[in-house]
Amino acid sequence: MRHIDLNNLLTQILADDAGKKAKARLLRAHKKSAQMQPAARKAHTGRNGPNKWKPIKDLATATVGPKCWYTEVELVGAPLAVDHYRPVCDYWWLAYDPENYRIACPWANSSEHNEVHGCAGGKGDNFPLLAPGLRAKGKNKLRVEKPVILDPCKAADCELLAFQTDGRPVLNPVFAGNAVAVQRVEESKILLNLDHPEFNSKREQLCTIIKDDVRAHEALPEGSPERTTTRNRVATRLAPKAPFSTAARFYLSLHRHHEWVQDILDAA
């Protein structure tokens, strides 16, 4: 999970004519929705909502890449979706608010069986809160909520995750004594399918690739063009649009005793 600066992203993508048009459509839809009774509102949002928030998804993915904000899996030609971080079923008034949007893959957004835990993973309409569990009734009250699910748009949440060499996501050891951090990471691993076997396998492969690249670099003559090529290849794996870039950073940090590796980590 890599931090997405949502305020900066929205400012960027909503600035031009296409963005202004998309924002205006959302505002009109919200005003119309607010005048409806709950049952009619739910049905109307289900029918019309996706067409209203799809332009935001398209603008966002064009800027930050076709990557799930939760799992960091890259989907090219596959169905990324707008996930409402706070689900519409409990927060109808955030249905058309782009600050509530997270770009998500089907594994994170929908129920998908996870072999590791033997249960259904995927966020769906789940949105558990930490004690006392009081759910906000308006946008100005959101700051008092304490969500369990990790939010890629909060840097502090992203820092809670680390990755083992076998690809499994774990609690960052820095927070080992923090019971709340433990709970949030463990539940998010299931609710967001972060621990899905397919993702674990791809991260494990990434760990091996990075290790092989470091070894190849060290075996090459100092100053050779091939060393520069290898360094550039390693650096691209940490780029914001690269799949599993946060895991790549963890795996590369295992080799930070090499000065050139530390230089890449500092620049990323």
C-alpha cells in the first residue's frame, strides 16, 4: 500500500475542463440524491452512480497509473473500480464525494475467497470502527471516527505495513507494541485481501528479482554501462506507478549496505 496524496491528486485532475465537468455532475447527483427517501436513493445510486464517478476513476488512473490503491496490483485492461472507502450503505451522503473514492481491484473491493485465512476477503460494504465505534452522521464528524481498515490516502496508515521475503504482508516491526496497529493490520489483511496468495506469490518473485539484480550489479565491473542499466532497472521498481512498489522498497532496503542502493532509496 503506497500513500496517495488525495487532496493533491483531486486538485490536479479536477482543474481542467474534463475535471470540472465531472465534479459538476457529482454535485448535481448529490443534490438530487439528498432530496430522495432512503429506498429510492439507494436504488437511484445503484443505477446511476457508477456513471457519475467513472470519470473520476479514469482521470485518477491516467495520473497515478492502473494500479489498485490498496493492494498495489497493476491491472491493465481489467476492471479497476471506484471503492467508496466509507460504504454508501452507511454513508449515503459520501456517494458522490470524490474525497471518499479509492481506486480498487476486484480482490480488495469485492468478496473473494482467500485461501490463507479460509474465509471471504474483500472489503465490500464492511467498514468496522475501533472503540467506541461511533459512526459519523455528517462529513464534519468524520474526524472523530477511528476506522479499522487501512487507508492508502493516509501516510500513517501506509507506514503500518511491512513485507516478508515470502511476500506476506505483516505489521511493520516499528509498531510491534501497538495493539491498535496490530488489529488494524490483521483485519485489513483480510478485508482488503492484502494477504491473497496470488499477491504474496508476486511479491515473493519481486523479492527474488531485486536480490538477483543487486547480485548482478555487484558482479559487474565498476563504472560499466551495464551497472547503470541495472541501477535504473532497480529504481523503476520503486516508482509510484510500479506494481507492489512499497514491497519493492522493503526488499531493496535489505541491501542498503551498498551505497548505490541507499542512494536509490533516498531518491525514491
